[in-house]
Amino acid sequence: MASLAFEPVPALEGRRRTPGLIVMKFGGTSVGDTEKLKRVAVRLVSAREAGAKVVAVLSAMGSTTDELIRLAHEVSPTPHPREYDMLVSTGERISNALCAMAIHDLGHEAVSFTGSQAGIVTDASHTKAKIVEVRAQRIHEALDANKIVLVAGFQGVSTSTHDVTTLGRGGSDTTAVALAAALGADVCEIFTDVEGVFTADPRLVPGALKLDAISYEEMLEMAASGAKVMMARSIEIARRYGVPLRVRSTFVDGDGTWIGEEDALVLEKAIVSGVTHDTSEAKVSIVGVPDRPGVAAQVFRELARAGVNIDMIVQNASQDGEAAISFTLPKTDVPTARPILDRVCGEIGARRWEPDEAIAKISLIGAGMKSHPGVAADMFDALAEAGINIEIISTSSIRVSCVIRRGRARRAGRARPVPAPLRRACRRPLSESASSARRARSAASRSSSCARGATSTCACSRPRAPPGSSSASGRSRRRRRRPSLPATSISSSSRSGRARRASSSRTPSPAARSRSTSRRPTASTRATRSSCRR
Ligand code: ASP
Ligand code: MG
């Protein structure tokens, strides 16, 4: 079992709450053409007319960002990072400015801001900048002047260089959540083309179910293990500042999925709340590694220094003074890793290393695993029954991940025991979505007559309290539960801010086991570790 660790998140201490403020984020498909942009404008105006203060964060229209990146690569095989950010940040300026025009035509005041104008201050790392601060003065002034504020997502400005930066693909989620945290919004709503967070990718697993609610921790694990609903970093920020999140459809009325603190979710705890698959990673195996102290440190330090994002790591028990180390990394990082591994393998005296891109990672995620023994065994049984070989296993207190051959991912997602606990985890199967949409519509009409805006919307339309409902006791409880930052992490390049999970080979020797569990637990995992009987 490993510890959870966190990257530093923006310094938003001292922020003030803005009662009635709602941050609404719309993804690329939601603003895919001008008709859709006009529909978003109507939605923003309705929220304003219902009494909410509205800050909207829009992504670039449709595949604009992909197109801009394609152009950059047509001009240069390795686009200059500063100019790359200048270029790709324009997509969001277009959509936000157009939407502001549409709002004006609906008779409301609106103002669009670039990330820089909105006060999104980042570090200087182009193409993957981190928000370090939000200076929201202009937004507050615009809100005070009764304007609907539109902020270009995915971008900021570096204080050290004063240059435009971007936050990495999917970064508008992070813009929205950071703004919600900094402005003290009641809720951050993520509007997308699906009805919420599903137990599995519905394209892969027919009958995947929409979840009513899920904890930050589970959502973070899901995002980091391949679910594409939200950028993992945005969930870290939401969790750190207790921002209630709601993922919902732009096109279909519905309750969507609430994301909040586990103990604030008034839900029967799911044993397994999601299955994800990820085919974006490659596996590297280094064989014939001399079994002496410092070898792993050297390999992973050098990779981290080059910004290579390592995910699962497994080292087998040594035989005849030699061990083998395998790890996974994004396929896109393999070219960077190649020369480093060539060199380091020579230096440490390893026999050889080999990349393998034909893998998939399948993960089971659920907070209920902490108290339910046998989840991992069920998963391995299911894979065995489907004739699927497991190559690497790694776990956290609420996740079990297996690396398998890529061609088996679809089959693995459908393997037997998964659906049963999932069904228990969800109240409402997809087949009932028509009636739930009806219920949601009537709830929405109830809430739109509610003058208290966003918070009231949540409270009125849901019979149970939303996660992280903005009651004082809820807030203080969240604050108490928050882990200290930053906690231990095995690698500074840890993807999505999580520590790399301890990994084990299929039949770890006691030595390998102790290696894989020797990491220092954080306060939050220490408490759960003893109760985990997996
Ligand atoms: N437009 C950017 C992207 O496509 C940011 C976002 O959509 O969140 O990655
Ligand atoms: Mg997106």
C-alpha cells in the first residue's frame, strides 16, 4: 500500500467567499459551433436571472486546439514553447469572446477575459504551467457591476517572464476549479457531452452506469488511471480547497454526478465505483540490474529530471545478484526516456532495457475497498477466467490496477465480477435515464424559482445534501480532513500529483514486498492502512 501525495496547489489562502457565485465550465464539444455557443449563452443568462453570480470558463470550440497544434507542427517539428503557448491559448479567446457577444444580444452585461486579465498567475513552465496564484480583482469588479464574467480556460501568465502560458491539455477544468476555489464559489459545474461520471467507459463496457456521487479521492484515481472526464490536477485543487464539483451534461437535463468529500456524500459506500482503462502508456523493462543500493534512485532521478512521468514501478526479487525493474510511462515520453535509459543502463551495468507499447492498464476504483476484503482477488479471478494474463499489479488504498496486453482491454472491462458491486454502487441504471431526466427537469424548474442561486439549486433539486454542502460544519470538517501539503512522493515527476503507488510483482518475495511498502505514509493514508484488508 502506498501513500497519497499531492503537488502544491495554488496559494489561495485568505480568499473570500462569494455567496451565490457559481462557476460554470463548458468543454470543447459544448461550444463546438456558434449555435452551441448561443445555447451556452442562454444557459449562463438563465443562471444569472435565477439570481446567481456567474463566472463561465469556456474551452476552445470543438477541435480548435488540435488544429492549432497541428499547424504548429506543420511549421516546426519542435515548436518553440513560448510561441506554442501564444498560439494555442487563442482558441479559448475566440469562444469566450463570441459567447460574450451572444450574451449582450440577450440583453445582459458580459465581459470576457484572457487568463492573464482574469489574474491566473502561473509558473513559467510553458505548455504545462501550474497555477500558483489567482489575482481575481478584475473578476470581482465585473461581478459587482452585475456582469457575467467569461474567462478563457487553459491559460495564464507567468509572473517571472510575463509571458502567456498554458496549463496542459484539458486545462480549462483546472482554470474553472482554481477560480471557484479562489472566488469562494458555492459550486463548480463542469458541463460536458456526457451525463456525468460513469462506472466505466460506456463505449467499452455496455451497461456502464452513471454515478450520482463520487469522492474526490475516487475521482482523482479515476482521472489518473485513464478516465477522461476531468483533468486530474483540477480534482486535486477541488479536494484541497473543498470545492463542491458537479459534472453534468450540456445537452441533457439531469442531476449529473457530484464530487465531494467521502464523508459528505450521503451515499451507501460503493465497494467499486469505477473501472478505467488506459492505453496511453508504455512499459519499460530493465533487465540484469545489479542488486545494490542506489540503482533505482539513479534511474528514476534521471528520468524525473527530464520530466518523464513514471506511473507504476515494479522490481522483482533479485536472483544471483541481479534484479529486473519494470515501469510504465506515457508513450509520448518514450522518446525523451530513450537516450537517458541507454546511458543510465550503461552506467549502472544493467544488461539491457526494452520498451513495450502494446499494453493497457485496467483499474478498479472504490472507497469501499478500504473495508471490504477480497476486491483484488475478485478482479484477478475475473481476469483469469477471461484468460487474461496480468503483467504488473499496483494498488493504492482505493485502487487496484493491472497492466495487461493492449488487445485484451475490452475483454477485461467486461470480465465477470465487476458489474455486481458496481450495480450496488449505483442507484440508477442508465435505462431509467428518461424518467430521471423528467425528475431533474422538474427539480430544475423548482430551483430556478429559488432566489438564492447556485447553492439553493443544489439543495432544492436534491433530496440529500450535496457533497461539500456549504454548511459551516461541512466546511470545517473538510478542512480538518485535508492532508498536509506537500506530502512524500517517490518522484518529483509524479503524474497528477500522486505519489507513485507501491507496486508488487505477482508473487513478490518478502524482500520485494518490503521494498514496495517502505514509503512513508501520509496522515491520511496512515489511518486507512490498518483497516485495509485487501
Ligand atoms: N482547449 C484545451 C484542450 O483542448 C483546453 C481544454 O479543453 O480544457 O486541451
Ligand atoms: Mg476539454
